[in-house]
Amino acid sequence: MTQTRLATARDLITALQNYNPDSPIRWVSTTLEYTTFMVHEVRVATARANRHDATATEVVWLCEGDETGHLPESVIDTLEW
């Protein structure tokens, strides 16, 4: 399932219902700063530790959407980053 914008938890939950609930979740971000982003889409891909690894894991990826600002310091403190 691909959506152009996931703005709420309901949108995300609906998108994730199409995937194996035991799949690992990863956030994909192109920044190293504490910049916040909307989720643009949810994708699934088979991941291997390396090209020669015979063990594959189906991983659900949360893809970065529009920038929404910077993470408030109170949240950074709460997350202990």
C-alpha cells in the first residue's frame, strides 16, 4: 500500500495492516539533525545482512515525507537523545 501522505496515527495503522505484524519497523531519514518529518509512504522490502546472506527478513520501511520542523528540546530530553 502506498499513500502520498500519512498525517495521523490512524493513517499509519491503516497502512501497516497490510504487512506482517511481526516485521521489523525502520524509519528512513536523510538528515542527521533533529528534524521532524511526516511519513510519506510505507514500503516492504526483503533485507539481508549482506549479499551473500541466505537469510532474508521482510522489513517494513517508513519513508520520509515533508519536513514539519525541528524536534522540541523537551522531546529530545524525554527520548534521552
